[in-house]
Amino acid sequence: MVDVNNLLAQQLDKEKLVLSLFQQAKHLAEQNRVKVKVKDFFGRLIRMEAELPIDVVNINDVISILNRIIIDEKKHIRLVEDSIATLNMLMNK
């Protein structure tokens, strides 16, 4: 059971790191949002792969996706925290 507790603690650290990375990505996307009248052109990002354009996406869509992922990551963190608390409670009985 101690190994499970250690694994959950490691998982919690990883979940918090992932959340931090997605929050940083959202912050970067928001900082690089261009506010101009021609948003349909300048409000887009070109996704590149091997130095070739593969897709053009709207920056607001990227931010929306990141918001959903951040919410999911927060749920993952709560789930792991609850699991640790439950395990600790059961181990102390």
C-alpha cells in the first residue's frame, strides 16, 4: 500500500506539471493574439511540421481547447488528491 501511495504522489506531481504547462501555453497564446480589424487573417496561427505548413487554426479556437484541457487537468489533480486522501484514511484504520 505504501508503494501505491508513492505512485499516487508521483502521479500528482506529474498532473500538476502538466497543468502548469497547459496554463503557460494558454498564456503564450493570449499574449500573441493580434488585435486588429482583420481578425480572420491575423487572428490565425499556422501549424508547421518539418518546416511545412500543415494547418491554419484560429487563435481563439486554440485558447478554447487549452481552457478545456486545463479544466480536465484540474479534475485529474482532484481525483489523485482524493485517491491519496482515501488511501491514507484506509491505511490509518
